[in-house]
Amino acid sequence: MRTGKDQVNDQNHACSCDVLVVGSGIAGTMAALSAASQLGPGGTVLLASDGPVFSGSSFFPGTWGLGLIAPDGEQDQEDLVSTIMEVGCHVADEALVRSFVAGIQPSIDLLESWGLALKKPSGSARAQREYVPCFDHKHRLWRGIQRQPFVEAIGGRLSQSGVTTCRGWELLDLASPFQEGNEGCEQGTATFFCKSTQDFSQVRFLAAVLCTGGTSSLYPRHLTSADCRATVHALAAQAGCDLVNLEFLQFMPGLVSPVRNVVFNEKTFRFMELPEAVVKDLGGPERTRQLLDQRSWHGPFTSRLESRLIDLQIHQAGPRGLEMRPQLSEELPEFACTYFDWLQSATGTAADAPLQVAHYAHASNGGIRIDPWGATGVPGLFAAGECTGGMHGADRIGGLSSANGLVFGLRAGQAAAKFARQAAGRRDHAAAGSGASAPLPSWTRWGSDSAQEAEEQMGRLMEQHCGIIRSEEGLATAQGAIDQLLSHLQQSLQPALRPQDAALARRTRLRLETAQLMLGSALERHQSRGSHYRVDEPLAYGRNKVRRGGKACSMA
């Protein structure tokens, strides 16, 4: 425990709070601050994070910072809504999109009122094409969130608000009141594996907000922090949450040489020279230049645009990556200069150095379905940030992932606090119990020697069959193979010698189950849409799919 009120019972590794927030990226920190403000004096908020505070995809070190966009005034809101729907291939929830867009500017205003300095384009650069958001057709209000200013401003407020932070706590279970048969309980129990004690800890809570990130870590090559485990989707499905658009995962070009695990700035595609053999395959120099120019408008792969031909060349190059040589003009746009300056200072890579570029799993466009206040439909359970879905579609406009974390993090924290106060009113006291530990779940007693091998096999299956190129045969093959991995993992369970052995087996099972949910959604989406490219049905579009408690159904 690091800051705020200490509710931990060292005897039984149990603690209690009114609102539990899991994940400490943008969404998690916003939710914790919002909940603390709503609860007021006497309220307890616990912010649990698998990694350090200010971690997750929001603070992945392989990029300079985070872009953030908002409508350029109220008159721009309707255009942004319609563009989100169009770019998303009309599989987003329009009502949620409208609420989302309306909440972005107020969230930015709140950040700035807290003293957070946001990066702004210079006056002369504001009109440069590089500041048109990814997949968008016009300029919006653009801001940049930089790590250190955010940590200083928000970290201070977390401490002042009395939020208790728990670092190195990995969520591995959610129990009552979400489980069937426990609907009458007024409190929930979350089970964590605590790195500092190498043991399990439990938290009793009145309301919880899940802000644990997306699913990209299911893939061997991913651009996200190690604490984004891709386990919460399986836990949410078990709790009865709906999962929406889980098949839509962004694959982003990233560097594999001269450095690895670093985002490649898509705005620089038009300044790159490709190998002669690739230029020939693409139809010659003029056609290649046209495709590179189009590719520089968006970061992630999409099947919607002809620029997918560039991505298919990157895919064909395999793990070693496609060679690209910068051909830099004397006057680069400001956005490109920012990237190359950061690349050199952070990694020592010269601006004109040859680069090897491959695809990395990046950001999820779908996840736990929420309403405008982050409610999941399960009483007392809220969610925000990249683990959620509905506000994005098959493709997502750049800068809206950060906005998602801000808007719905603030709202979910507020809604969770209100729920907790109502639950506390039905009890004799506000705190959720005395801090005594409930019995640990049975899985905490079992480990498996097969867990690590299952993880590695799953990663290979996801990369091969659920990457940028998908087919019914490949997806079904992966699904069947992961079924076998789950079965073998269950059969291989044996009494755990150490808590960390049981934690590994549990984590692996949840990740396999999340992979199955994602594969199932990809199989049900028979036609290509945006980031979901089905080579067996590449042109037509299908219906939106929602998973209710792990089962799929259509959404109008």
C-alpha cells in the first residue's frame, strides 16, 4: 500500500472499501478520483494495479505520448458522431457515441482545471495534414497527454483525495454479488495475487470499476505493458456482462529493428522508401507512392482502404519485418519531427536509419459493453477504458482511445460511488464488512506444469489465425486447439506448492478463455469490416455482434 487510507489487514491479507478500481491507466486514475470526489469525507476508494500506478496501455513506454481529440466546438459534434459511425462501419452504439462525444470537451476542461498541461500544436502547424486524426477527414481539436505532466498532476490529486493505491496486485477473481445464487449480497469480493507478499489478497467492496486494458497481450508481439493481462474479459463474461465487438483489434506497425516494441508513426509512411521487389509487387513507383500516401493517414491496419496492400506486404515479410528507409525532406511537418526527435532521444535511433517494421497487436476496439455511465448491466459492476466496447466500431478514429478513458473513467467512478452509497445505506455502516477474509476460491490451491507451454501455444495460434488475415478455417482451427489446451490444463492440475504457481495456472486459464471469446466473435463476423479482415469474405459487411454472458447475439 502506498498512499491514502490504509485498510489492509496484515493478518489475513484482507481489506475493504466502498469503491474498488482495478487498473491505473487514464481510465483507472480518472475513475478513482471521480469516485473519491463523489463519496466525500469518510468514503474509501482503493485503486489496485497489476503494475505501478500510471501503467497499462496509457503509459506504454514505446511511444512519445498519447493524442487526444475532441469536437472543434459544439458545431462539430454532429460531424464527429457521424464520422465515428462511418469509420466504425456502423457497428458502434450510436446513442453511446453521442454521449461520448458530448463528454470529451468537459473532460479536457476538467483536466486543465487540475493544472495538467496538455500539448498543443503550434499555430503554424495546426493546419498541417498530420494533425488530422487517424481515419478522420478533417481537423479536430487536438491535444497531447504527456506522461510526466500527467503523473505529477494526477498523482498529487490521488494523494490529496485519500485514494489508497495497491501496486503489483493482479486481479484473478470476482465473486458475489455477481455470481448466481448470491444476488442478495450487498458486497463483492475480489481476489488478487500480490507481488510483494507472493500471496493472495482479498478486497471486499460495494462497487467496482474495471479499467484493465484490452486483449493485445494474447499475441506474442504486442504494443502494451506487461500488466495488461487480457484476463478481465473472461471474468466479466463469468459475472454476466455482455461483450461487444471483441473481434475488432487494432494491428499497428511497429519497429523490430534497430529497436523492438516501439510504435512506428504512421504519419511518416509517406517519407519511406520500400525495397524494389515490393515496389514492383505494388505496381511500380507511382502506385507505391500513392499507397504510402494513403497509408500515412491511419495507424492501424484496415481492410476498408486500398492502403491495406502496404500492410499485406508487411505481413508477408513476417517476424523479421519489412525494410523501410526514411527519405526525409529538409522541412518535416511538426508531428513527424516530434516522432523522430523522440525516437532518437528515447532509443538512440537516428532519423535517417533504416527501419524494419512488422505488425504488433495494439488496441482493442471492443470489450465489455457499457452504458453512458460505465454500467455493465451487472449491479455494482462498472467498467471504463480499453476493456470496454460500444463507443468504437470496426475502426477507431485516432485520439478517441484516450478520450474514452477520460470520459467513461470519470463517469464510471461517479456512478460507482453513487451505487456504493446506496448499498451502504442498506447496511449498518459504510465500509464493506470488518475486513475479515472470505474463504479463498478453490483454484488458489491448484497449479499446473503445463501453464507456460499453454501460454506459448496460444500466442502462436492467435498470431497465425487471428491476426490481420483471418478465415473461417483458420479461426476454427485455433478455437479447437485452444479448447484442447484448456482441457489439458484442467487435467494437469496438481496441488500448488506456492501461491504463485496457482496464480500462473489461473491467469493462463483466464487468458485462454478470453482468447476463445475473441475467436468466437471473429468466427461469427463472417464478412470483413475494418480491422477484421476475413479473406474468405473480404468485401461484404456483416451485422454487429454482442456476447451476453459469453454467448453471442446480434445487435441492431
